[in-house]
Amino acid sequence: MFNYEDPSYVQAFIQSALREDVGDGDHTSLSTVPADAKGTAELKVKDRGVLAGVELSVAIFKEVDPALQVKVFIPDGTWIEPGQVVLEVSGSSQSILKAERLVLNCMQRMSGIATYTRSLVNILDGTRAKLLDTRKTTPNFRLAEKWACKIGGAVNHRYGLFDMILIKDNHVDFAGGIKQALEKAFSYAKTLTKPIEVMIEVRNETELDEVLAIGGVKRIMLDNFTPDRLRDAIRKINGRFITEASGGITEKTLRAYGETGVDYISVGALTHQVKSLDLSLKAK
């Protein structure tokens, strides 16, 4: 299972991002700032929202230059206001400049995601439903985006194609139907050396009835059901399987879905329709 605290995942992400940005050198800093110059910079808040990416930013600074000293004043998950200082970094001026844009790019987008996520989690307050993220993420940035969703209060869905068998509409159609898709999935799961959950998406009540007759799955995703149809489906499922609602659910309809008794609600907009928070890194 994916783990944000696994140094190998985080380091691989940072190294890839640095290769993209730095290439064969930060020639602007190398040409204008003395190699032995030392400095201090503050990461300042210019927007309101939920802070995310602090732990990642510390790892970025350390990957760029282990000698950099970072003082964190505000942790991940905190509500922030303009004028606050999140952290202070001191050391080689060239190293601070090399890390600057990657730190800001990650923290601004992660904070935007965490802020929107928190707002939806608050809408569901008092219901049993938990908010889920999805795989609708930016290529090569999934680690940061799912981390931000978690900071905002959502539950991470599968990280990738490797950690769950999730049979969706196209799988069903290509397999020839619900029965064929499930039978093939169950047989395949037995060949693996690791335990893996089988989950299936249903588009209507007929497909739901087929799944209930066959059984064997861990979770049923009810796609594009209205709240009323979802409530009826959950009564029919009657606690035999974990339930998830998906498909076009927005902040305007989220509460109605949460009140149906569904276990999870997945919202792709957590990561693909988000405004970044405004942060800056300024020399002190």
C-alpha cells in the first residue's frame, strides 16, 4: 500500500521533479549569486485555507542540500491566514533558490486541494459517509495530490492500478457482462501472491441485482445514482457490502448523498478542479 512516509516514494518524486526543473544547473543563481553566499528566506502566506505540503517541502530542501536548516512554525492541516510565516530556511543562497519553485509549486497546489477537501468533509459532518479521492490526478504528481487530500480530511482510495481490482463499466463491457467480469476477477485474484480486494461499479439496479446474486466482492460502487435511487439500493444491499457513491457529485449535492447512509463518496474534483493557494518564499 502507498505510504507518504516511505522515504523511497518521496525521494523518487523529488528527484524526478528536480531533474525536470534544474536540468544541468540553475544557471541564473550560479551566475549571479556567489557560491559561498549564505541567506535566510521565509515562506509567507498570501491566501486563506488549509496548509498542506510542509513535510514535503522540508524533504525537498534536504534533498537539494542536506546542510539547509529548516524551522517549521505551522504544521500541515492548519488553517492559515495572510501574513503568517509557515517556515524559515537558512543556508546556501544558491540551494535555497534551487529549491524555491519546487517547494512553492507543491505547497500551493497541495494547500488548494486540502482546502477544497476540508470544505467537502465539513459538508458531510454528521453523516456516516467518508469522502474519497480518485485516480483523476496530475501525471507524476499523484503522491502530492493524494497526500493533500489526506491532510484535508479525505480517505485515500486506491493509489493506482496495482492495489485493488476495481471493475468499472468499460471492464464489464469488454469482459461481456457482470458475471463474466467477476468470474475472471475472482480467478485472477487467486493467482496473486498478495491479498487484493475486488470492487465493482454498477450503473443501474439490474447490474446491482446481478452483483448481489453472485457476491464475493468487498465493495459496490453505485455510479450516477440519484440520492433517492441510492437510498433504495443501500436498503437492498442491507449492509452485506461496503457501498460507495460516485459520478458527478458536487458540493451542492454532496449532503443529499451523504444522508442516504452510503459508506463512501468519491469526488474526482478534489484533485482536478482546484485553485492553488497563494504562497511566497522571500529573502529575509
